[in-house]
Amino acid sequence: MAERATSLEYAGEQRDEAALIRRVREGEHELFYELVRPYERRVYAAAFAILRSEADAEDVAQEAVLKSFKHLRQFRAEARFSTWLLQIAVNEARMRKRKAHAEIMEPIADREDSEGNYTPRDFADWREIPSETLERKEVRQKLAEALLGLGQIYREVFVLRDMQHLSIEETAKALGISPASVKTRLLRARLMLRDLLAPGLGGAWSSKLSFAKGTKPW
């Protein structure tokens, strides 16, 4: 029963969103902000995961919103509007990073083998941390800092999937990779974060992180 209610709620949201898109296309441009407002945090988080700069992420988020407005007629509803918007943000962030000729040197990279597989330090003490612990300010801060230590491909998957709660398919679509790659990178990201965070959290970290409660690191 709950699943049916959720499905009906989602269908209703999709109809409302489709109606908003149609009205904006027909000239009610002032409604565009209502369309993008629910996804502002996601767009910023996706940009920040790639650029690691608050100022650059804000610029890219604004540019992505402007481009989505300019090219709204190109949206074909083959995916959710939010996924399409995130694709634009990810592409903008990657272009900005390339233009800046950023040196790609990740602190965690030397723990990967020749095939890009990450080897965790150990598999001991992989306990679930209570949700109230995750909500503590110092833990959120440690998580934000640890994310900066991940390679870009792992950081962006983790942010979209585990923090912004996109589905595997939506994450794959936004990043232009396969669902299998999302799953692989997400697992590695979780292992890396466990290794980065465990020493400061009493040796315990979770293999499945949830941020449904509390303030996000950004």
C-alpha cells in the first residue's frame, strides 16, 4: 500500500513538473524558478564534487540553470528534468576544470592498482554508526574533508548517489557512465571514506551511509 502511495505521489509530481515545463516554454518565464528550485542543492553539490571550490561551484550552478532555461525546448523528458539539469551542471563543471588546467593529483590514488582497483586497509570493525553520530557537526565536517581526498570519479558518484539520493540509473545518466560503473565506483568510494574516516571515529565506519537526516556537509 505504501509503495502504491509513493508511486502515485511521484506520478503527481511528474505531472506538475511537466505542466510547469510546458508553461515556461509557452512564455511564462517567471515560473522557471519554481521548476529548478527543488534541485538547487543537488546542482551545487554536483558541481562542488568536481571542482572542490565553493565559488566555482556556485558559478557553475548558476550557469547550469541559465543553460537549462535557454535550452529547455531541447528537454525531451526521456529522463527526469532533475537528471537533465544535473547533466548540464556536471558537463559545465568538467569543462571549467579542464579550462583551468587543474593538476589531477589525488591523495588516495597511490592505493589503486594498475586496473584502478582500490585496496582497503582492512575489513575489520565495519560497524554501522548510529544516525545521531552522523548528525554531529564534527562528523559532518570530517566527512566533508574526507570527500576532498577522494578521486573525482569516486567523489562525484558518492555525492550524487549517497548524499543527494539519486538512483543508480539517475546517477549513471547524469555522469554519462554505465550503472555498473556507478556501483563499482560507489563501493570503492565507501571503502576509501571508511579508511579516511575510521581513525577519527573510534575505528568504526559504515559500509552504507545515509544522510536522510541532519544537515548535509554542503
